[in-house]
Amino acid sequence: MTKVTFFKKEGKITAIECKGHTGYAERGEDIVCASLSSIVQTAVLGILQVAGIKADYAVDEAEGYLKLTLPGALSAGARHDADVILNTLLLGVSDLYEGFSDFIELEVK
């Protein structure tokens, strides 16, 4: 199972953490893992490369681990961009969770 946690402060997403493998199917055939990985990694690219936010980013593919943490101080424009990207990510993960809750755990705190 993959646990996806969105961390919020004052109603704004400040970090996302993914842990574990979904276990839906064999490696290379796991459509749930591929879907989840794709939307999370696209959001990370959006934060880092499109919005140009210098976020802390850690990944360990073997362990199925990814964490993105936004810096504490963001300009109003960067905060807006991060909100759009990360709230869209939350919607995408929530949609996957609805269909595959046996393989994805979702927490917002």
C-alpha cells in the first residue's frame, strides 16, 4: 500500500509525502502505482521547474518514497502557483483513492 500524506499549515499545503508500493500488480504492470507516480511526479516538476520554487525534494525509488517540502517563505505569486499545483494534485490523488482505496491510503493533516 502507498500512503500519501498532504501536510497543511493555515489551510495551505506545505508538503507531500508518499511511502510504499501500492501492490496492485507486479512491478511494470501496476497501473495504480504508475498512475499515482505520474501525477505526483508531474506536480513535483510543476513546483520545481514551472513555478521555479526551490523546494526540498527527496526520493528513493527502491523504497517507494518521495517527499516534497515547500520553503517557509514564498512570494504571493509563488504561493499561488504552489496552491494551484498542489490542490490539483490533491484532487487527482483523491480521485485515485476513491477507486483504489485498498492500495492507497490518503491523509491530509
